Amino acid sequence: MSIKIDYDKCCWRDGKCVSCDCGQSEACNGCVEICPVQAIVRKDKVEIDKEKCIECGACVAVCPKGAITLE
């Protein structure tokens, strides 16, 4: 299994949150903060470090847009 990001659904684009209904106007609050091993970072887009990721699914559970899946 591995974590996948659907960038068409992701509310983090071009270095900022582009969704007013995810709870934050300046930045998202979810996948990066919940990750227990700091495997997710926000740059121009959300990126997952596959070396660090333990595939726990915490980020999947908090993604407000369903953009992150465990497949």
C-alpha cells in the first residue's frame, strides 16, 4: 500500500490554500500537522516523503477534500 495524492482535489496549490471551506484562509490545517513522522510538507504542492511515510493513514482521515488516499 502507499499514500497517493490527487492534485486535482488537493486544496493546496501554488504554495497556498485555495479552498475557503477547509477551515483556514491562510493555510491548510490537516495532513502536515497530523503526520506522526513529518513525512508531509507543503511547498508549491503537498509532497510526501516516501522514505519517511509509515502509511498510517492519519493524513487520509483529515484531508477535507479526499485528495489523499491509501492504495
